[in-house]
Amino acid sequence: MSPSRAAVYRMRTTVISGLLALPSALLAQEAAPPEYVSTKLSDTVTMIEGRGGNVAVSSGEDGVFVIDDQFADISSALLEEVARLTGEPIRFLINTHYHGDHVGGNTAFAEKGAVIIAHDNVYQRMSTEQFSSFMNSTTEPWPTGALPVISFSERMSLRMNGEIAAIHHVANAHTDGDSIIHFPVSNVIHMGDTFFNGFYPYIDLDGGGSINGFIGALETGISLADANTKIIPGHGPVTDVAGLKSYREIVIKARDSVQALVDQGKSLEEAIAAKPTAQWDEAMGKGFIGPAQLVTFIYNSLTGVGSFTRIEANTAASH
Ligand SMILES: [Zn+2]
């Protein structure tokens, strides 16, 4: 056993010791959990960083509700972390969108009694087979127990723990089912994946995302915030409205640069070769989304292609 394997084994042993009440079949599917980092952002709201999308928990006199639940194979460990923070049953779970690194824990959370809430299109996509051109993969429909029980079209309010948490649908942004959740008293906003703090955005064109909707979502987040608002991105560290505004400026400039190339009649390959995002590539293009992929999302979105185009340059630029 290598040192790293030994470390993983120790982590696994530690977590399993707290989960003896769970069925063995469920334990067998569990991956080694991440080391969770939980940050209290207000009297009631805490952010949890682990593996997958950032989670937020509101806990107070009315109980617990959770925003997003990372991957299926670490759902027991995330439930343990939420229990450690709150010590109460989870009443509601909100999914910011349908991706598996945000909804993977749904079945396990629902089995614990959480009522799942999401936009209508999250229900629609989770209940049917989905193909992603970008991932080049098909996702089977989720089991019934993982699906949202309550869905909504535009806005929803959750009155809990001393404030009205406002759930805002933002259209055709990262996907076609994105929600931004605003806690006005706590002064916290969860942006879902309409904000990748420190990284180029992933725009899921097959999932109904678009560059202009993505910018619109950033505008909505900015309009809800003040100078003291704590802003939770879908991925990356917590930040403030200044961080969100500078991200918006970069995304707008990237959009405008690609639009100029489209207007000049450049092909997608020519637009990528022109490196329109070069000034930010070092700082923001080293993550999940590289410059060629970002330009492809923007180009295809602006020209109405509506899905990711696989080209040779993506492989070279992805790492
Ligand atoms: Zn996502």
C-alpha cells in the first residue's frame, strides 16, 4: 500500500465508523469522501466545500434546508457533514440545476426525508435521458426517488430561519434550469454554476445554456448583492460582489471578442486560433474549461449551433 493509498484507507475507515446504521449495499458504493471545509457565512447559513458543486446549508429555529448535494458516491459522507453542522433532519433540498455534481446526493437525502425543490427543467432533464456533446456521454434518467417533488417556473420563496430565501430562476444560462438563491437577512447568495469563481465558465449548450443568458445570470446576482454580500459560486471560493463584477467583465469581453470574429466571418477553428481570450488564459483557463472550449461555447451559442463542436484544438488546449 503506497502512502497515498494508506491515507485514503484511513479516511475511509474514519467515515465508515460513523455510518454503521446504513445498509451495507450503500456503503459498498461509497467512494473515499473528500475533506469537507465548512465556512459559516451568517448566523444561519454555512457553505460546505467538498468534491463537486459548493453546498450551502441554512439551519435555525425552523429546521434545515440544503442547496445542492454533490456526487452520489459520497452522499453518505455529505449527510454526515450536514448532520455534524446542524444535528437536525433536513426538511428541504434545492438543486441549482441538473448536473450530477450538484444532484448526486438526491436519493440519499430524500430517503432521509428531505423534500427536493428545483426548476421545472431540472425535473424534465433528470427524468429523461440526456446526451452531452461536450462530455460525449449519455446520462440515464435518474430514479424516481432522486427527482424534485416540488418544481417551479420563475420564482419561489422559502420562509425559514428568520428570512425569506428567494429562489430566482435565470433563463438559459449555464443550463435551462438554473436557480440563484438569495438569503436577504443573512446577506448570502448562492449562484449555482452561473459562477465559476476563478475559472472559465462551463456553458452546457445541450442543456439549454447560452452565453447571453449566462451574462444575464451574473447581472441578476449583482443586482441582488450589496458591498457586504457573501457570494457562493457553484465552484471555487466564496467571494463578494466585486469578485462577481470582475468575472462579469471578463465574460462580457470574451463574448464581445468572439462576436467580433463571428462578424468578420471567421470559422470556429479560426476563432479559436485567434486566441481572443489570451489575456485571461493563464489565470482562468487552466481548470475544467480551457480557452478553446470557452471560445467554442461562446461561438456556437452566438451562431445558434446549440451544442458543443468537437475539434482537435480542444484536446490540445484542455490542460
Ligand atoms: Zn453544472
